[in-house]
Amino acid sequence: MEEFKIREKDEFINLSQLLKALNLVESGAMAKEIIDQGLVKVDGETEYRYRRKLYDGMIVEFEENKIKIVK
């Protein structure tokens, strides 16, 4: 499992921003498309909100990637 550290000044990161930051998608439009298709899970549940706020301890799954959010 990979870890993604939220910047000190931020409390959360949006799901689409996370996918872009990790280079799992090429653009925000692509992130929105894969989220709309139900290809991303947050804490084990399919997530359809591309602006879903991700906080410390949450786990995101996309394809074979599993990412834990850490503060």
C-alpha cells in the first residue's frame, strides 16, 4: 500500500486532485470520467463524487493501486 501525505497546511485533498498528483490520470477531466464510471473506491465503497474530501486514514483504491491518506 502506498501512502500519500497531505500538505501540512491542508486538512484534506479532493479525490480528483489525488489521482492527478499521483499521475494515475492525465487530467482533471480524465479523473472525473473514471470516477463517474465507478472505477474508484474510498474506504471500500465505490465513490462517484470527484470532489470527495479525503482525510487522514482514508484508503483509496483505483485499478491495482491502494493509497492510504496520511497527515
